[in-house]
Amino acid sequence: MNRLLTAFACVSTILSTGAVAQSGAPSKEIAAAIASPTRTPANRERDRYRHPAETLAFFGVKPTQTVVEFLPSGGWYTEILAPLVKGRGRYVALVPTAQADRIRTAFAEKAAIYGPTQVATVDFKTGTSSIPAGSADVVLTFRNVHNLLMQDDPAVAARLFKAFHAALKPGGVLGVVDHRLPEDMDTAREKTSGYIKRSTIVRLAQEAGFKLAGEARVNANPRDTHDHPEGVWTLPPSYRLKDLDRAKYAAIGESDRLTLKFVKAR
């Protein structure tokens, strides 16, 4: 195996106990799903910022698993995950009821690529989910926790983390990627900037019953100063300021991100 690839893929992580662990190199199945020509070209362009191979390897995603993706939105990760588990595992999108029909339609249009998929719903007001309790191997949420904190109801995030916990089998994994707000910055910025503190995510997960299993730096971006006029949306791919200082923000790249792995106790 190429030594550089191995070194890059084996991301060092710090456990809650202070011990060090490593993720394995991306499997050939993950590599094939990412390399597939069926992916949208614009999505493939963002691989250099989102590091899907290393991220999914860190979370331990396997093609035989039941994988739940919370709020797939435009389907950036769905293009990888659904084909990855096609015919061997199961892909489930977890969305609010109001989004369910749109997601089902989008998936139906790609049925030949995705294979059978399931759209499950969750009620933000109660945390009630249509996913059978204890049925999922992995729950993944990519850059969505900050959106939960920006809801008018301050309890939404806690309810959803409890729903994730209920959906997972004992020993199941919750993988979280989100825009990182440094711990020394004002927590109030979590409500407006799109950035969220590591301590906030860890608290939400632990209060729901999860144990922190590891942390990777694979999606970190040291060029990000976390203080942009329009928050994370100042940076690519949003460029909310349009042409104003565009070259400056393009040079920074996409946001600095946390990559956290939690486990449901057996």
C-alpha cells in the first residue's frame, strides 16, 4: 500500500479518556463509491474540502451497514453513501415530514444508481422518529447541528440527539461533522454564524447517552479565522458577499470543521 496514502488516511484521534486511536485507510468500496462517474461533477470538486474517503473511514462506515443520514439536503453525501450500501446494506434519509416527499422524489429519479432507499421522518417538536429503535448501525450528520441550534425552539438539538441515540443499535456510531467555533469565542455566535463549539456538540451527545469515541482533524482548516461578516456562508461554496473580497475567501477555502465520533453504549 502507498505509504503516503496510509499516513494520510490513518487519522490520529483523541479519545475522551485521552488515549490515541487511529482510523483505518478507506476501504476499496468507499474508494469506488467516491470515484464513481455517477457523482455530480460539482460535488466531486469539493472532495478536497470535505475529504469523504477519510471521513467515512474514520466513522467506520461499511457497505453492509444500515446507514442513516440526517438532513441529506442536496445529496452531496447521498451520492456516495447510497451506492456504497446498495445491494448489501441499507441507506435511510432522516428528515422532517415537510421534506419527505421532496427527498423521495429526488431519490426515485436516481433509483438506478442508488438502489432501494428509505426516507424516514423525525418530528422536531417531539423528537419522535419513524426509524425503528435500535435498527441503525451508523447515524451521520454533516454540517447540520448548527442549524438545530439556530431554531427558535432551544430544545430541538437535544431532542434530535436523543432520536439519533434511539435509532442506533447498541455499539452504533454517531458521526458528526460541523463548522468549528473556537472555544474562546462568544457562544452567542452559535445562533448566527453557522459555527458551533466542540464542547456544545459533546454536551448534546453525552446528555443523549453517547460516549465520545474519537476526534479527527481531517476536515480542519487552519486558514479559517471564524469571524467573517456573514459567518460560514461568507466562505465557499456560498460566497454570500458575492464578488466582495471573493479572492480572499477563496484562498481560505471552506470552513474549519470538527469531525467527532460518538458511540452508543452496549
